[in-house]
Amino acid sequence: MIVTITGGMGYLGGELVKLLLMDSSIKKINIIDKGVYGISHLSSLFNNKINILIKDIRDKPAIASVIAESDVIVHLASLVGAPLVDRKPIEAYETNIEGTKCITDLVSRSQRFIFASTGSSYGKVNGICTEKGTKISPLSSYGRHKAEGEAIVSNKNAISLRFATVYGLSYRTRDDLYIHSMIQKALIDRSVVLYEGHASRTFMHVNDAARAVKHFIDIADLPYDIFNVGDPTLSFTKLEICNLISQYTPFTISENSYAADIDQRDYIVSYDRIMETGFTCEKILNSEIEAIMAYYSARFNCGYLNG
């Protein structure tokens, strides 16, 4: 099997590459990535299975042959998150929309195609979010990009995965994720200003997100479909996350009633359909928070545990 991953050197991509290298049935892994963050963070993974193309996903002539030889295409390349998309609207549109169109144009209906989407595409929802019963109405540009991406790839029988809020250490750890941001504030500032502390969302470790993609690579002949990706046992409010962090380091929590989440993520998501396929998350939030705490403590040399 040949698997091609766009954005394969990113936060999720590196974790997925690591999993794919463990599978003897996968003979080649193509990575298409602009290389914005370089390649050294993945150097420990390099071997003769991996083929890296430092290319823009909109460069059809440069990537066409790689897409054509693939049995499975995993489209991860994207500017991720509402704040980043708002800061870089032109680049975000070019990558998230035009790039997705280019990849989709090159994929044939006989190939398997997996698209990384987001729960942010739901927008503000009352009740439980289900893939079939909940109309998506994204509020942010990022959510709209992913919703449009789902529509684009549906023409090629893609599997769209609406990921929960991802966190955790990877080959290219992101500092802007909610849990990571709160841990940094707790360690450095010893205080967190919290808005919408009651807001609930599901969290999942980046390794579990990579496992979910691998899970769908392993399921043959699955027609076009959409899956919420997460685990019902990992739903927490923002305040509950801060309280978990406070078990490892002391800090104060104050509330800001004027700020708001652009995506208004405060909902319960059903993961029944993905669980029916046999997938569940493995990472335990408490132990992973401790690992992230240790990482940032070492990085900033600020210490933790009992202050």
C-alpha cells in the first residue's frame, strides 16, 4: 500500500507518519508539505519508506504523479484554528479552499481519500451534535473553510473526520492549543483569565487523532461518510480543565465575562458512529496534562508541582 499525506510534517502529520511506519503492509509514505517548519523535527523517522516533497498542495504538476500512485490520500494540510485563519485570511483561503480543490481534482474515485475536518463546523448547537441529524452552521472562517472542504471532497467519496479539540505533545508541538495555552499561563503567569468557563467540549490527544486516521486507512471500501472523532468520556468544561491543571501547580483563576469563543464551542457531541467501527481513545487526560506540564516546565525552566 502507498499512502500520501498532505501536511505530513505538521502537528498531526508527524504522529500519523510514526504509526504508518509500524505497518508492514504500507510500502511507501509520500509526504507533501511546504516545509514551513523545516524537516529536522521528523529526522528520527526518516527511512527508505518515506518520500518527502517540499511543495505547495496547489502545485498540481509537481504533485500529480505522487497522488496518482497512491492507494490512500490523507489530506491534513491546512491553516488550523479560528485565530490563525483570521490573522492570515488570504493564505488560509488559498490553502484550505484552493488547496483542497487541487488535491480533490487529482484524486480518482477509485482511490481512498480521508479529509481532516473539525467539530468547529457545527457552530452554536442546542442538543447533541450528530453527523446525520445536526445541520452544520459554522460561525468562524475556519469552521466555514472546513465545512466547504467537506463538500468539495464529497465528490470523490472521501471520509471526512470531524476532530474534537486536539491536545498533546508531538514531533511539532503547538503552543496555541487550549490546554497548552492554559498550562503555559499557569506556569509562567501563575494566573489564568478564563472566559466561558462553563463551555463544554471534547478533548483528544494528538496520538489518538493519528490513530483515528490510521483506523480509517485500515477500513477498506468504506463509502463517502462523515464521522465525529473523539470519545464521550473526554468531554470537559474549560473550568474543569483548569482545575485539572491546578492539581500540578498553583495558580489563580479569574473570569472575564466580556470575551467569547469565535466558534461558540459549547456542545455535546455523539461519537456513537465511530465507536461502532471499533475506535476509542486510549490517552488519559490527567496523565497527559502532567506530561505537557513537564515539557513546558523544562522549556521555560520555571518548575512545577507544588509551585
